[in-house]
Amino acid sequence: MTLTDRLLRPLLAADPARPVITYYDDATGERIELSGTTLANWAAKTANLMRDECDVEPGARVAALLPAHWQTLAVLLGAWWCGAEVVTDPSGADLVCCDRDNLDDALEAAAGAGVVAALSLDAFGAGLPGLPPGVVDYATEVRLHGDVFAAEPTAGRSPALDGLDVDEVLSRAGAAAAEAGLSSADRVLTTADWSVADGLVQLPLAVLAAGASLVQCRNAPADPGALDRRATGERVTRRLP
């Protein structure tokens, strides 16, 4: 069973309509909330895009040069659903997913056989204009794919995250959740800019492994009172860095 199956199935079984991630960007004013069902649909669309257009198969290496964002979570879950390994080092990866700011680095890392998929991270699904030939425009292409995905069977204990297999990733995420005292009743607010290289196990995987709900704030206001009011409005029970 893939890492995505292991993370999403308990959430969907418990309450598919419950918010899994609520995303704020205070630079743009956006607030987007995804239930377990909606997140699973996005992950499935992403996995179908990766398999059908980017040739991502079990054992492929996928890098994500992306900020803490709900679409980043869809990319990660989509990659794992394909049976791919998410890697920190993008050099030589089979697929590099990036935003506009990291496009040059992604193109350099994928030089040769790798594919680059660029994300606009736009709240309204707008694509990225002026992309180089061959770069997949995620926002434009992902909507064309189905929201149900059938994972291919994988042999043995294949790596899922920087050489760690599914059981090892889940064990570390579960340990991080236990250390933070998280439970399925928690709604967790954070301003951490997690990435594959820094903090992915602690956030968001620990939150998902605990069955909790994440309130992710990007470009958070400097005024701590604003975050306090948000925490109250979102019924936050825990705050992590």
C-alpha cells in the first residue's frame, strides 16, 4: 500500500468532510479549505497527471521545489500514490515540480531525461504564461485528469522519502506527532515554511498521521494578535512553530 493510501484512508474513513488543510496566504488574502475528500481528489488528479504525462512510475524520483502550500501537499501525495520516491536533491530526478521562483533551478536539475512541472500556486487556477517548451503547466493540465486514481502494485519495500520506505516514514511521522502531543481531535496552526528538506515529517506528515487538521499560514502578519484572532476563529487547539 502506498504512503498516500496509508495517510488518507484513515482520514476518509473517520470523516471525509472534515477539513484536512486550511491554507492562508496573507500576501494575497486567500483562504482555501480542503476536506479529506477534496484533498484526495486533488492528489488523484495529480497522480494521473504524473503517470500519464510525466511518465512517473513506481520507483521514479520526484523532487518538489515548492513552498508550504496546499498544492504542494497534493503534489507530494500524488507522487506517493504513483509509488514514486520524493527526494530532497532534485539533480537527476525524473520529475521536478517547482514554482516560478524555482523554475531555473528545476530546469537545471532536470537537464537530460527529467521532466519539469511548474505550479502557479494561483488561487483561481490560472496557469503560468511564458513557460519554456516542454515544461508542464500544472494548473492548466491537472484539471483535465480524473479525480480517482488506481495505484499500481509495488514490489518489496520501495523508498518513499529520501531513501526511507513507507513504514519508516509513517513511524517517524507518528513519533513526531506523539512528541508534539497531537491527536485526531486537534486543529494545528503553523507558520512554518516546511519543505522536503526541512520539516516535512514534522509538518505536515505528523499532522496527517495523527488524523489532525492543519491550518497553514504563509506570509503571516507580524502582529501576533492577528494570528491569535485567526486561531480563535479557526478553533485551533494547538500551535506549532
